[in-house]
Amino acid sequence: MKGSYAVYLNEVEQAASADPQILEAAAPSLRLADSAEGIGCLVRLVEGGDVSADDVLAQLRDADGTQRAPCRVVLTDEPLPGTRWMADGFEG
């Protein structure tokens, strides 16, 4: 849940992974300082990818709307742990 909206984390991951510069994405649920719930998005770019975290956030807001988009995007060079969506589909 994000506010009164039901947001599925895998939908955020899929939307982020639709960008050809994104190798994999993970969307964790966040507990914000004001006790509200939010969504984050960890993103690993393909080699040579040059999209910024702000660019990814803007793309997700355009694709899914502000209420369904994560509140923060963080870029990482490290492989993401666990079950996640990758550019070529689901990896369990």
C-alpha cells in the first residue's frame, strides 16, 4: 500500500526494467519517517548505461503516475539479491 493506493512491488520492478539501460530492478517497501508507507526502487544499469536516478524516477512517474511511483530511486553497481525482474524477464 502507498497511501490509499494498492501498489504491487513487482509492477514497479517491471516498469523500471522496461528501460533498456536497466539490467535489473528491485522495489522494497519502505516505512517513512512520518509512519507512512512508501516504495523505493534499487536499480542496476547495464554496462555503459548513463541514466540517472532522477531520470528513472521521472520515467516511472510518467508511466505509472505519481501515486504509484516510488518515492526514491537508488542506483547500484552491485547485483541485486533475491527474486527480481531483470531486463529479460523474471528470475527466481
